[in-house]
Amino acid sequence: MHRGDQVTYYIKIWAAMLFSMALAVSCRSSSIVVPTEITKPVTQQPVATPDALFSSPIGEMEMPLNSPVATPTPGEPDYPLTGKILFHSARNGNFDIFEMDVATRKVMALTEGPAREIEPVWSAENERILFAKGDMQELQLYSMKRDGSDQQAITNNERFSLSGKWSPDGKWIVYHSNKSGDFEIYLLNMTTNEEIQLTQGQGNNIMPSWSPDGRKIVFVSNKDDIDGEIYVMDIEMRETSRLTDSPGADILPKWSLAGDRILFVSTRFGPQQIYVMNPNGSKVERLSVSDNQDSFPSWAENGKSILFSSFRDADWELYVMATDGSQQSRLTTSLGEDSFAVWVPDD
């Protein structure tokens, strides 16, 4: 399979709410097959074949001048390996949500059962965890208390709704769904249940993330590039600007709490790797450099470190690194995929 075909596959499967589950399969197999269990209609996009863009082996690819590798800072880690994180894992045979004490590496399951629970996001304002729950036919947004109790459904549309994120003030949720056909981005008011559709009729729009002031979102769209690029939208004005333009998929954008940088993942030089850029798309720096996939990055609450997942040891495990890409430490060792980690405050 061509790398361009793989990228298109990633976008389609995430858009079908199965990206996090399909990554482990895609890395273990050179022949990727879309699961036959998917029966919900998905808008099909033509398959890209950018052979000319990937004519050299991955190991021979050169970094362009406008995408330097971040320079590691020597010395002891300047970020603490303390606190707790939420993540989803298949270590028990099914995707569930777990909490880990980073200092002790003690892990506690917050969910269990036949349903898949994935993509946990914490809201300090609401003191609840937002996550997606369902199966290969349907996934919906839910919330629950910090200990996993009191699960409450948020969406109910018999399609796929996930990638949910709390607004900085905890009053809104942004998410993507294919309930209207193509995958679009929606806002949901948690008090009034008012819903606003932010994107419409321009390809698939997925993976939204809030700016710290709650006025903008960054998201991924294939409206101009089949591989998927990153855009920013002013929510009030509905004005959209394109931030990336690369020969690969640019996905999973995450705004820093300070508002000065955006994390993202790109396949522009082969495997998924982690990058950072300014909010206007300038000053792109590569943070991870490995022969395998590095993905699912998220900022620490103090802004001094970055959580991410990596397949570098033949299984998806959690890692943490400094914001310049240095001082990388492995956090988990399990037989199932560990990914989509976010920091939460200590009890």
C-alpha cells in the first residue's frame, strides 16, 4: 500500500471514530484492510497516490529548511514526573479508560464492560471526564465522575460522535460527528443543549481543539487536500484559515494553554511524528524523531512537558518528553494499546 493510501485510510477510519483502535493494526500489517464491521455510510473520498512525493525510502528523507528538528536541551528533566493522567487502553482485551499515578505507575481502571470507552478529556470546571463510548457501529459522547461513576450520555444520534473537548469555561463541548452525512464539527451548550454546526459541505472536518480563550478552534479537514490539513476557525466570525500545507496528513492539533503554540502529528516524512507550530502556522518544529509512529500528543497542565504515544517498541505505549522534544521517558508497559493520554490534577 502506498503511503498516501495509508494516510487516506487513517483519515477515513478516524472519521469513522475508529482511528485510535485501528492504529495498532496498521502498524503491525503492511496490508491494511478497512474493517468489514463498519456499516454506517461514510462519504468516500478519492484515493491519493502521491508516489512522486514519497519517492525515497523514509530513512533517506531530508528535513526541509522550514521544518527544523527541535534542539534538545541537555541536563536533568525540568519537568516533574508526578501527577496523574487519564488514557484509554486495550490492556484488558477491550478499550477502557484508566487513570495512572505517574510517580508510582499505579494504574486504576475507570470503566469496564463490552463497550469501547475511548478518548478521555478532563474538565476541572465540571469535575467530570468527557469520553466516547460504543462499538464498531456507533460511538457517542458521555461524561462521568473522576472515579468512573455516574456515566451520562451527551449525544444520541445512532451515528459516530467523538473527539469531544470541553471549552475552557466548561460550558460548551466541541466535537465531530457524521450524523448529517459528512463529518462536521459541532458545538453543544451543556446547560441549554443548544447545538451549533460550525462546518458544512466542505469535505470531512474532524479533530477539533479549543484555543485557551475559547474564541477559536483548530481542526483537521480534507476540503482542500485529501490527506488532511490543519485549519483554524474564529467561532464568532466563522472565518477559517489554513495553517498547514504538506505532502502528508497533518492531524491531531492541540493548542497550548498559553496559546502560543499548537501541537500536531504529521506524516509528511513517513511515519507519524510530533510537531509544533505557532498559531498562525509559522515556525514548524519536529519534536519526535523515531523509525516508527509517534502520535496522540497532549500538553501538560503546567506547559513543561508533552504526553504522547509511540509504537517504537512494537506496541503502543505512553511516553512523556520536554517541550523541546528532549528527555523522553516511557510511562507504560502493557500488552495492549495505551494512547490518548491527558493530565489531570491530583486528588
